[in-house]
Amino acid sequence: MYNQRKILRLIKMPYWLGIIADAAWAIALFFPYVFGVFIGNSDFDPEHQTRFIMMLGGVLMTGWTFLLIWAVRKPIERRVVIFFTAY
């Protein structure tokens, strides 16, 4: 029983890493200053078109974050999600 818990925890780890990374980048895409900090350019000031594209990317990244949250609840049955994430 202990080994099954340990194995399940190891299986869930990539899901949680993906959730954290995707959530962080989603926030960065919605807020250009945060994006600038992430890329090492605190003076990052994109034009309006670039901001619009970043927000669209942020929406997609947020959706993928929620998909990973959904998948981590049953990681074995929904394992295809982690394969798409890793790819």
C-alpha cells in the first residue's frame, strides 16, 4: 500500500510541475511587467498588438492549467494529458 502511494505521488509530480509552470507563465502573459521580469528585461513595454497576442496566449495557458488540474485528480486514467504537456 505504501509503495502505491509513493508511485502515485511520483506520477502526479509532473502534473503539478506543469500546473505551476503554466500558471506562472499565464500570469506573465497577462501582465507585461511580470513577463519582462521572467525574461530578464524589466523595461519590457510591448505595443498594443503584442499585448493582445500575449493575452490570447495567457487565455490558452490558463485553459491548459485548468486541464492539468482536472487531469491530476485521476492521473492514470487521464495520462494522455501529461503526454501532450511534455510534447
